[in-house]
Amino acid sequence: MQLRSCSGAVDRSPSHRFFPRRSPLSRACALLVLSMGATAAMAEEAADPAARSAATALDTITVTAERREQNLQDVPVSVGVVQGEAMRAYTEGGDDTLLALSGKVPGFYAETTTGRIFPRFYIRGLGNIDFYLGASQPVSIIQDDVVLEHVVLKSNPVYDVDQVEVLRGPQGSLFGRNTTAGIVKFDTVKPGGEFSGRVNASYGSHDTVAIDGGIGGPINDVLSFRVSTLYQHRGDWVDNTYSGPSADGTVSPRNNAMGGYDDRNLRLQMLFKPSEQFSLLASAHTRDYDGTSTLFLRGAMHKGSNKVDVARDKVAYDEADNNPQAYRTHGGSIKAVYDFGATTLTSISAYETTSGYSRGDTDGGAAADFPVNGVPNGYGQSMGQVRDLGQFTQELRLASNTIDPWSWQVGAFYFDGRDTTDFYQRAWFLQGAARNPNNWVRLRNINTSWAGFGQVSWKASDALTLTAGVRATRDEKSTRLLKTADTAAGVVTYKGRHNVEMSDTQPSWDLSAMYEVNPALSVYARVARGFRGPTIQGRSAVFNSDFTTADSETILSWEAGIKSSLFDNRLRLNVSGFTYAVDDIQLNGNDSNGNGVLFNADKARAYGLEADMDWRPIPNLSLSAGLSLLHSKIQDKRVYAQVCALNGVVVCTVKDPTIKIGSNVYAQIDGNPLPNAPKYNLNLAARYDIPVGDDGAVFLATDWNRQGRTQFVLYSTDEFHSNGNFEGGLRVGYSGGYGAWEVAAFARNITNEKNLKGVIENYMAAVYNEPRIVGVSFNYNWR
């Protein structure tokens, strides 16, 4: 045995998810919705069937999953869609605009242990639990056709959004590397030929403010604009109760010391369209963010149980200056399109830059509160700082304008990302003789990539369409250690590598078939191969440990499904089943010194199911639901992960076979599920409108989500998992002016659930979800 060193598609009304369980309020909401639906159904029994069908027909959903506009029901890919109105409803309580999507689309999950500047995404169980600022992820985030690769850029909030598409499964042919799990594609509202605007404003608990708006229209016959903005604010609401001495000068106790944020965003788009053949869309955006990094709650977990119930609004931190973080991000793009008649040429050039820092008390508590033999134990804090980052991308794509019987597209893509990143450890922050001004490192990371791709579709008959795509990608990475972590006297003790380079060339491809059984029902099948490029982990140098690396991982995925529009297009039901195998999967764990490392395991396999449903059974009632089922397994008997231990004592209940090397204990992870891969996710929603007068309606909307067992670490324990997490939301209000404006009272996490979302193993520390936010909102649309 070898030991490795390792450690739904929705309609235009807000789409909320409804799960009436374990809550009297949720059960009351369910009964209210059902009773209103039954009353309305009886009242319309004598109505004209044709008129009733028209009133309840679902809107057509248009997606760009294959880089061209298509009906969702005609695309041979598993796609979940959330419309802009629904996203704004989810975030009116101040939630992070990307994390709020978690659980709203089957198969998609998101979490963070580094605050709002570093969300991590998972599709069908594939993701990356590493919190390294240079970490790569197998879920790609694309905003307005621009890929956002760096983890900080992925956190850019989405606002004035038109539609969100979650493409599940490998998307390497058209979207490139690092999409082995899938992509999340955000499209914002674009400048148009008519003057229009919209604003969503809300105020809630903890002085929470959210304003999401956009306005634009024509300047003259050839030029139009749109200005969009997002402002989110929450006051500090978490008390720091620690009253002892601080080695780094942190001032405490302090009421309302942390938990708040200010997130200010602005975007300007200009569309130049001098003719029907040519258009030029220029976009520029900026973000100014200040907030609090993730709050860890030390000792919230107890050996033998995953139950946590400590206060959410109190911590006891002796260090880290109450966990500040701040980032400034800017970027822009130019999209040029020329229609030659038979073909269309598209060019997308983009540049993104960011800088900022995040500091945290990583042990999650005061060392004096957790003594060992009477001595304070467990000091820990760190800070990551991106000093500068630049990402440049260029894509050229030539596509046919015909779809019968052939359609095709070819293109090329170039990526260049460069950043300088610092990592600071505890001794750098200390005061007095204990301070070590050299306890930090600086890394220079460079990533370049080139790709050429093509796709062709053949309509073999009126019912059958076959599609094939292929892409060849060259990916190169290098990390250089510019400064080592030295002693306070300046003595260099680092003996590892100072420069690491990795590269790989890989193909991606997909084959699919779509068959229309009848106008209401289609079936499809798809097989796809993708890859995540090689990765370098340089953070270990701050502990005087050598870099760790991981070779490319590859995936082969199979899926088949049905897409249906039933009962006169009143019910849309899409279901897909899938299975995949990831070779050389990239994972993260610990080495014998407790430092985070990156490594490849032999394989991971998974299979599962996803279902999206939208239903309008009667006029004024909209129902939606989503379900995902997943079984995943790591396969490598040679790989072990270091387990939860503090001062040489294992502090959790490890259920895997273990071995001991020196003072460290390792668990065999073969057969374990992927981390942060929920076994199931169920989301349900309902909205009912009661007409009032000619142009208004009173409405009730609710959404609920329930998540199955989710393991947070590589090894199996009694503690580090969640099982049965659920959250709900409720909106009650009035819509007037034929839907032009709306005023509502709302609640997010209405039952104030304390859901376990992450852990710090050796400190038995917990990470909670967001608290309950209750407030009022006002939405207005005009044109």
C-alpha cells in the first residue's frame, strides 16, 4: 500500500422554492396556497378552455448554451435557468448574488469560508474546497460572455441581470478548460432601442440595504446606453465578547464589531449599431467592497455529533482586528459582431483587474478560552492579499446563420492571467518582541492558454439533430516565489523550490443527439470529455514547505434526458440522468506538517439525476420545483488524508481506516463521497396572485430548499457533515400597473435555521449560513 503525502427553468414571475417541512409557518403557507388554488380552480370551472390555456401557458425560455440563441427545449444539454426577477427576489435580503443561487438550481451548490470575495462552486458534486487564492475550480463563471478565472473575479456580484443559465456537465468544446463540472452563465440587461429602466430597493434586519437597478435607451439612431448599479449594505451585528489581552492589538470587547459589509458596483454599457450588419457593445464596470471575512465559531462542534447551536451573533476573537476584508475590482469588454449574411463573425476582448486583502482569526476563538494544562492554546490568524491582478481574454468566433440542415461554428480563444499575491502569517501581526516582520511570502503567478474549437450540427430529419464539438487547448502555468518567509533576523530557512512551471495540451469534445418524439416531447443523449488544467499550490511556502502540484484532471461524462412541454404548455418538465468518471481528480488535504497541499487521486465516479419543473395549473398560480440526486465516490486505495488533530490529539470521530506516521494520523479516503457534494437537493416554490381591480393583484410567494447529507472534508466523521439543511423565504405584497411596480414584505431564512456550511477541523469550529432577514421591498419597471 502506497502512502501519498496528502491531507430550473422558471417563468417571468419570481421563482421561489417551497418545501413545507418542520415549520408551522411553512405548513400554513402551503395550506394557504393550496386553498387559494382550489378556490380559483372552482371559480374557473365554467371558463372557456382555450382562454384558460392561454392564461396559463408558460413563457418560452431562450438560452445560449451552445453560443447561439435557442429554445431551452431544443438544446441537448442539461440546463437550469433562473430569470432576473427571481434572482433579485433571492438577494433582496442582502445575500451574496452568487451564493444565493445555491440550491435554487438542481445540481448546483455554492459555499464559502473566506467571505464574499471567494465563493466556491460545485455542479454534480464536482468542485474545489481549497481556499488558496490561486486555486482553480472545475466550475467556470461567465458574465456577459467573459470568463472569470481567478477566484476573486468569480465573486463579482451579478446585478441588473436578465437571465442565469447553469450548464451541467463538461462544457469544454465551446467554453474551454476548467469546465469539467459545468458553467454558470450570467447575462445582464443590454442597451436597447427603447428607453427603459428598473429598480429593486429593499431594507431589512441588521440595517440591510439592497438596491439593484438599471436605466438606458437610445442616444441617437445608432447609439444607445445602459447604466446599471448594485449597492448592498449591512451594519455590523456580531459582538466580539473577548475581554482579555491581545498579542496583536485587537480591541475588544466590542459590540457590533463585525458581520457587516458595503458592496458598491457600477456598470456602463454603450451599444453602437450603425447598420443591421454591424454592432459594437462596449462595457465597463467597477466594484468597491469592504466587509467581514467568514466568522469561524471555535468549539461549536462536539465530538460524536454534527449538531451545532451556539450563538450566531457573538464571537470571542483575541486577534485579527475583527476580520476585515476589502477588494477593488475593475474591468471592461468590447464585443464586435458583423453579419456577412451566410455567416456572423464575433470578437470579444476583455480585461479584468483586482486588488485587495482578507484577514481572519483562523482558529475561530480566543486561545485563553481553550487552555491546555492551564496555558492558552490555539492561536491562529492569516491574511491573503492580491497586490495586483490582470486578466486578458480574446475570443474570435465565426458561425453560420443557417440551421437547416447544417449549422456550424469555429473559433479561437486566448487567455492571459497574471497576479502578485502575498500571504501573511500570525507572527507578522504581533506586537513587541514576538513580532516577525519577515513572516510572509510573495508569489508571482502566470497562466496562459490557447485554444481552437469547432462545432457542427446536422438536422438529419425533421425530428433528429446530431451535434459534435471538439476543442484543443494548451494550458501553461508558472509560480515564482519572490520572497520567502524568513526568521525575524532575516535568516532564510526555506529549502523548497522557488519556481515551478507546468503545462499540458488536452482535447475536449462532445457528441449529442436530440430527437423530437412529438411537438411536446423530445429526448436527448450526450457524451462529453473535458479537463481541468494543471494546478500549482504555492501557499505552503509561508510555512517553509515546498510547493505542491496536481496534474490535469480529465472527465468523461454520459447523460440522457427528456424535455417536455405538456398540457398546452402549462407544464414544463425536464429530466436528465448522468454518470461520469474523473481521472486524476485534483483534491486538497494536509501534509505531515499540517500544511495544506494539492494532489491527484486516481479516480472519482458519480451518477445521479436532475429534474426541473414549472407548472401553471390555473391562472394566477405558478409552481416550480427542482430535484437532484447524486452518488459520488473517490477511488484510490493509496491516498490518505490527515485528520482533525490538535496538539497531537485527534479531536473528532474518524470512521475510515487510519494509520499513524510520527505524531500525525491519516485516514484512508477510498470510497468516500466528494466533499460538498449533497446527496440530494429539493427546491419547491409557489406564487399566487389575487387580482384586485383592472391592473393590480395581491400576491403571496414562498420558496423552500432542503439539502441532503453533505460531507465537508475528504475523510468520513460523525461531525464534519450536514444532513437535512433547509431554508425558506416568503414574500407578501401588492403588484400594480399591470406588473409595472410592486411593494412587498419579505423574509429570507424565515425560520432562522442555523445550518452548518463548513468547518475548521482541528478547532472543531463551525461556519453558519446567513441569519434571518425580514424587511420590505419596492420594485419598479418602466419603459
